[in-house]
Amino acid sequence: MAYEFISYQKKDRIAYVTIERPDRLNALHPPANAELFDAFCDFRDDPDVWIAIITGSGDRAFSAGNDLKYTAEHGRRDMAAVRAPFGGITSNFTCWKPIIAAVNGFALGGGFELALACDIIIAADHAEVGLPEPRVGLVAGAGGVHRLPRHIPLKIAMGMMLTARRIPIKEAYRLGLVNEVVPLADLMPTAEKWAAEILEVAPLSARASKQMSTSGLDWPLEIAMSRTYSEYQAAMVSEDFVEGPRAFAEKRKPNWKGA
């Protein structure tokens, strides 16, 4: 697929996904969602890339969410024509590789939902987050109303959702919604630092950890611990399962193969 509304590059086992609609605060419409879905599917299926970083172009917005101007201009016909998850990963998308959101400004509505669907969030210190959908008669149905109460205390989540209030990123950090807050100039280097640290661990172990922890949230502890997880099974029979202890014994860095 040729990309018009995003850019997508791969380098040193990292996939970089950038929303390229700064004139609309990187708001997402069906064509952009389709491109994001295509890029994330490529990332998921490419054995040579192990981590993705998603961000927005410019310094104002990660994503302002659903492009309401586009919706007003086109109605619902385009919404039905392109069947892709909002933002590419917010629903009906399974990928056990780590995904980092580098939030470079406003992450509102679907933009916040997109960030919440990532595993790690690094944010610029001027960013704001929130689910303002009810102010325009909508609902944060791309996971926001479900993910936010899973990330922070229920009463605080309900307060944010029912008032449609957005909060500064430092408050989001205090609530545990983001991993690190940095000046804008340090945003991508910090996201890459996190990615580099993740690349130091066995990739199949990272995927198993993601699958087991996120899937296990839906089960009581004993049941979660006794279930069978495909990524864990793959890690246990991989070459990396042997390489890790061998490298430790030989006092050298492991040479992970992801297989």
C-alpha cells in the first residue's frame, strides 16, 4: 500500500509509524485508519522488526482523534467502506510485539485510545490527554471507555469520561497513565531509549510477557497462571531459550534470534 496520510519506516529492528496530518492535528479518518492498519499488520508479520514506535507529525498533536470535519463532510458512508481498527490497533487486532506511543502533543478521543492501546507511553511535557467524545454526542467506543478504567482508579476514570475533561500530561503521569514525561526535543530519543532497552531482552520472552500479562488480566490469578499461552510455548522451545543461559555463563551479551 502507498501511504498518503502516514509514514512508515523500519530501522534496526524498530518500526516507526508517524501520522502525517498536522493540518488536522493528526486526526484520523477512514483512509488514515486503513493505512495505519496496513502498517501495523506489516509490523506484526515481519520477523525482522521487533518493536514499533508510533507518533504524530508536528509539535501540537499526537492525534486529536476522529476527524469530525471529515465525518461531517462525508457522513457515514466512508466509515462503513473501510473496515479497519481505529488507529490500526485499538480493536480486533492481536500483536504481541511491544508498541511504544511517543505522544508529541494532544492525545484526545481516538488519539488517546490509540495511545492507551500501546504498551508504553512516552509523552512530551506539553501534551494533554482526554476522552472528549460526549461533548460532540459521541462515545469513546474504540476502547477508551474500557481501557481507561483498567489503567486508573474507576472513580477517576469515570470523572474524566463523564465530564469529558482533558488533563495535562503531568497529571496523567501521576495517575500512572504514562511511563515518562520529557521535553519535546527529547521525546523520540527517549522512546528509542526504551526501545533499545527492550531489544536487550529476548524478543520471544518480551512477547510472551505481553501476552501472558494482558490476557491474564481477565482471569483470577490461579486460572491465569495455569492457562496455556502460545507465545510462552514458542519462547520455551526457541534457540533464544538456550542462548540466554549460555551467554550468561560465558559472560557475554546474548545474540538473540527471535526464534
